[in-house]
Amino acid sequence: MRIFIYKTLFIFLLIFITFHLTFNFAIRTVERKIDVIGSKENIEVYKEEIRKQLRDSINKDRLINKEDAILLRKLLDKIKSEIY
């Protein structure tokens, strides 16, 4: 009976260690990435990149090509017809 208890405790310990080595590592990695993305320095970098792209798009003659404009118009018309 003691051997059964020892084996059970050993298997439980192995499962516990395996869980912490795999899932816990993955969770910590994701948390670090979220912290890096959400840092103030990176948010400022993203803001500047968005501003730069907005300035570039304002200076363009056409924002989208004619085919895309037609597709967007059809999509908007379909949405309007479903709403009303």
C-alpha cells in the first residue's frame, strides 16, 4: 500500500513539474510580450507611426484605387439596405 502512495505522489509531482515547465513558461512569455507592447515608449512609437502614415495618405491624390472604391460603395449600399 505504501508503494502505491509513493508512486502516486511521484506521478503527481512529475505532472505538476511538467505543467509548470510548459504552460507556466508560455503564460509568462505572453505576459512579457503584452507588457512590452503596452509600455509607454512603444505606445508613443505606434502613435508616431500612425501619424506618419496619416500624413502620407493625406498627401496622396487618391487614397484607394477605383476597384476598391467600387467594392466599398457596394458594401456600404448593402449595409444601408439591410439597416433600413
